[in-house]
Amino acid sequence: MLAALQRSPVVLLVDEVDRADDEFEAFLLEVLSTYQVSIPELGTVRATTPPFVVLTSNRTRELHDALKRRCLYHWIDHPGLEREVAIVRSRAPEVSAELARQVVGVVQQLRGRDDLEKPPGVAETLDWARALQHLGTRELDLESGARTLGALVKYREDADRVREALDRLLRP
């Protein structure tokens, strides 16, 4: 943040602000209110031009109302099938087009379920595709899918539910 105040104009990205503690959130609120920070050893550092600040959140906890009031909101949905396949192909080019399409197809179906604690995001799609590729999987099947579920879902209950449904999810 100090660098963002000193070098203007800049974009300051505070990724996953909801994972920060209350003290950091209070500090961030102070900085965003005045675009300055006082450091005993350095004095007060002020932005000549306020930074453009982007906060991201996965809603792991609620942010304080005072911080939310200072924000404009934009919700980003998960990408559609073709876009997510393109993301996998660009971020993990070692994954074949066919495997990428199969992985994304299953993930997209999982996101439509309401019984998962945490549906997989794009990062998990990439992790799963890379894990399958690393193990030499050319085509997603029940065995390879079940063996690598830890890359896709992060809760035991979700893994059990997905494992039970995997056979249905793999059918065209």
C-alpha cells in the first residue's frame, strides 16, 4: 500500500480482502479515507493522485459496512463452458483439448449442484486438469477422476458426493 501511495497513478489490488484480519481492514479503511498513512519512522506518506483500488472477495467472511460503503460492486460469475475451456488451454497448454473439455464439462455440472460445501472455481478446474495430465490421463474416466478429486474439491463431504455422482457426470 505504501508503494501505491508513493507512485501515482497506480492500480492497487487487494486480493481476497475477506481473508485479512479486522486490524488490516481498519487500516485499509483509514488509507482509503484519506489516501495517506502515517509511519513514525517515515512520517506521513500521501498519494498525490489517489490509487485506483480493486478489492476482491470470495465472501469467506463479511466485510465491515464502512468498507463496503466505499466500494462499487461487480460480481463475476463463473465462465461458460467455452470460455473456461479456453482458460484451461491458455493457462495449462499441456492439457489436451479433449481432456480440458471433459474436465470443464464435469466442473460446470458440479457448480449447478446445491449440495456442495464449496463448488469448484476456475483455479480448481486448472488444478484438476493439471493433475490428470501429470498422471498421464488422456481421457477422463471414473478411476482417474476419483483418484484426483482432492485437486477439485476441498471438503471430504464434497469428495464423497462427487465420487458418488462421477459416473453420471462423465456420461455424455
